[in-house]
Amino acid sequence: QVRLVESGGGLVQPGGSLRLSCAASGFPFSLYAMNWYRQTPGKERELVASISSFGGSTNYADSVKGRFTISRDNRKNTMYLQMTSLKPEDTAVYYCQTAGYWGQGTQVTVSS
């Protein structure tokens, strides 16, 4: 059974940082590219960042380039999203995704 469990969300002030984690199980994690998406009410889910199966290739949405870093630890079956210089417009539910599977999401709120 495939499971993707996000954690690390919360409330942070503008300019602050957060690190999200996605713990994966039920599939050969190291063989799959992984993605972070985010969604705000009334909008479509937005692809934030992607990482290849062994982490050698990453891609970012223009809106987060230079501020967010995606990474993974295949020994721990875990993916991360380090978010810095957070802005109020980064407020969203962040989802871990791969191969048609989605986590339950973790809320990130950027507000003073």
C-alpha cells in the first residue's frame, strides 16, 4: 500500500523558513521521481518542485526559484522541501506526489 505522509508545515512570519518532509512507503522510493505541489482555495494545484529518482535533477516553479530547495534521502525513503524567504503568497496546502499518488497535505501559512 502506497503511503505519502507530509509533515513540517505551520505558521511562519514573512521572511522565515520551514522544512517540509514527505515520508514514503509501499513502493520502491529510489526508483521514482517525486514532486511537491501546493494549492490554495479556489485555485488549481501548482507544481512547486520536482526531483529525479536519484536526486541528480531538480526543477522549480519560477515563483520559488532561489528560495526553495527540494532534496531526498533514498536511505530514509524521505523527500524534503526547504523553504526560505517565505512570502504570504506561499501560503497553501503542500502536497507530496508521485506516480498518481498523493499525500494528505500539510498547511503552510505565512503571516505576521
